[in-house]
Amino acid sequence: MKNTIKRTSFYLLLGFLPLASNFLVAPLFTRVLPPVEYGLIALATLFQNYLTVTIDVGLKGGFSRYYFRFYKSSKIVSTLLSTTVIALVAIALITYTVLLFFGEQLFQLVFENKLFTFSRYGHYVFILSFSALLNAVVLSYFRNGENLKYFAILSISTFALMTLGAVTGVLIYKQGALGSIVGKMAGSGIIVLAFLIAFYKKHSLRFEWRLLKPMLKYGLPLIPFGLLGITIQNLDRFFIERYFNLQVLGQYNVAFLISTIPFILLNAFQSSINPGILKLLENTKSNNKVNAYKEISGNFRLMIFFMGITLLAMITLSGVVVMFYVGEEYREIIKYLPILILAFIPLIYQSMYSLLLFYHYQSKLLPLLSLFTLIVAVGLNMLLIPLYGVYGVAFAVLGKNIVYAICTFIAVKKKGFYVPEMFDLGKVKAIPFVISGCGLVAFIFIYMYPQLSHLITGIIGSLTGAFLLFFFRSEVISVFTSVKMKFNF
């Protein structure tokens, strides 16, 4: 457990760097850029997400999965990485060639506004997407190999140059959304190119079809899953762009940025826990599986506990953050921000259940689950937006995440992969329900008294924290006693 906490803290710190970049520039950008420019950044992020899945064709997931099959042979793993990189370069060239001919028409078809065009933004977003994908594959290589030194160097250097590039593009060259995109593109591209050159000075660059073929077989079913997943995650911004305008989209994009903090935390836990779980399930004999399930359960408890504390802290501080952190034109987001924060809770469970589907090579099920969730999400948005406006978008996000988690759980149960011992959460299972109640009460009072949002979230969050402290008082006393004995207080 100590190693899990140590690794999680490490990956949490580094995992927050991409988000930290956006947070560092937000106080500046929300005071320099009008919401319309933030809306354009939101559309660039949408396009980048789809490009990443299209170029990736499931290879990043396939690489991670087969890494653990060959991880005992460094030579095969090195060839596996180079095969993945070469394949991604080839696919990227093909994709870019298609976009050169049809990119403008695609933008006109997908996006309602006329400001976001392929000729002005598309080329830069493409390079940013490709460099970020290569960066993710290299990070996966170092993470799976538990090479914390190089993982840290790559993460920190990418964070520093992308942040510097974005600030330079916006504040010095005054190019608005375009300056932010080009700056990040330059920072990401320089770092990953330098890393690959340095890596292949020491390792041979080899392509082997025998390694690519199983990765494609595993990863190709992930393409519809990835495309559907991206659509599900970004459906709220699609509907805002069509039902409202770029100004509302820009404001919502800042709220979305704040509400993505839990995603980074969850990714940190997954980076820390999942490799160990996969190795454990791959190598453990059947008569030792009880201990393995117990250890997995402990990791899940730890994850839910810290995720719950994070969500509670976000709700408690959200009023103060919105009042003092972002520009005045963006402060309307506090009215629906608590719902967007709560919407992450079902995804915690979805990530735990989907791990079993990945482990048992059931990637073909994932697109079906995503498709059903997408249909429900579209229906919720079309129903709720005419009735409640932007509030309807936030509640649709919460609803579709609940459906996604339930569908994944049902699939795991139907396949016979569900093991009760693995999901024995004890008292911790009460935390998400308590946090949900806190968020809903905060939303109601903010709706009634928006001018007091900073006081409302602070008071309700603090009372909820006090309740949880009392509920877990025995665990807190135990930890305090251990610390006191260790340091001889």
C-alpha cells in the first residue's frame, strides 16, 4: 500500500502538469481573451481529440497491453515501441493527405460557426495532435517500465515548453486562440522529437509486422470505442456550439477545464495501479488469487477515498476560485459547475469495471457500451436543453455518465468477470453518495443566491467535510497515532 501511495503521488504530480499548464495561463487568458477566443480553443481541442483517435487506430492501447506480455525481454519491448512509432508516422501521413483535400469541407459540415476553419487552424492542430500522441506512447513506455526518471523528465519538459509556447503566442504575439495552439504545438513537437532522436541513438529502429499485427487486432476494435468515447465526452460542447454561440462555449470551456481535475487524479491512480494489477492477474496462480483480489480491493478503496476528498475540495472552493481566479466575463459558470464536478463520480466506477474488460480482451464490447450511452446522451441533451438551457447540458453530462457506469457494470456481470472480493469497498462506498448530496445542495442554493456562491460552497463543503471526518474518525485516529509514534511527538 505504501508503494501504491508513493507511485500514485508521483504520477499524480506529473499527471497534473498538462492541466497545470492550462490552469497557470487561465487567470491571464480569461482576462486577455474574450469568451469567443476560448470557444475557438474549445473547438481546436475537439478536433485534436478526434485526430488523436483516428491516427492512433488503437495502437497506444495495443502497445500497453502487449508490453506486459513481453516486458521480461527489453529487446522485444524496444522493437515493439519502434514498430508502434513507425506505424503511427505512416498513418499520420495518410490522414494528413486526406485532410489536405477534404479538411475545409469537413469543418463546414461539422461546425456551425464560420470562424473555425481548417485553413487557419487545422494544420497546426494536426501537428499538435500527432506530437501529443507520440508523447503519450513514449510516456507509456517509461511508465510501464517504471522508469520514473525519464517519465519525469519528459513530462516536466513538455509541460514547460507547451506553457511557454502558449503564453508567447497569446501575450507576446497577440494571436489569440491561434497563438495558443501554435505555441503548444511547437513546445510539444520539439520535446518529443528530441526524445525520440536521443532514444534511437541507443536503440535500433526496427519495424516488425509480427508485432504490429496483434496490436492492430487488439486495438482496431478500440477505434469505434475511442471515437464514441470522444463524442460522449465532448457531446456537451457540440450541443453548446449548435444551440448557443461561441461566447457561451468559451465560458463553458473554462468550467470544463476546472471540472477535469478529477480526470487527472484518476489517470494518476490508473498509471500507478493498473500495471501492477495486470501483472498480478497475468502471473498469479489460481490458489493465490484471493490475496490478489484483496490487494486490488485495497487499491480501489484508496482511489475512491482520495477521489472523494478531491471532489469535496473542488465543490468547497469552487465559489472562491470562480470569483477570484477567472475573468469577470466567465463567472457565470459557478451556477452549473457543481453539477459538472459531480458528473465525474460515475466515471470512477466505470473505470474500475472497464479494467476487467480490457484484461479479458473484451475490447469488442466497449463500442457497444459507448454507442448505447451516446444515444442516451443525445436524447438527454435534446430533452433538457430546450427546458433548462445550459443547466440542461450539465445535467445531461451527469445522466450519461451514470448510464455509462451502469452499462459497463452489467457487461462485466454478464461476462462473469465480476468478483465481489475485488470490489469490497467497505465504509468507503458511502463517500460518493455523501459528496453527491453536497454537490446537489450547493447547486440549489447557488441557483437561488448566485451572488453568495463563494459562501454557499464554502459552508456546505465544510459541513460535509466535518461529517466525513466524524464518519471516518477511527481511521483518522489510527493514522494520527501511527504518525505520532513514528515521529515521537
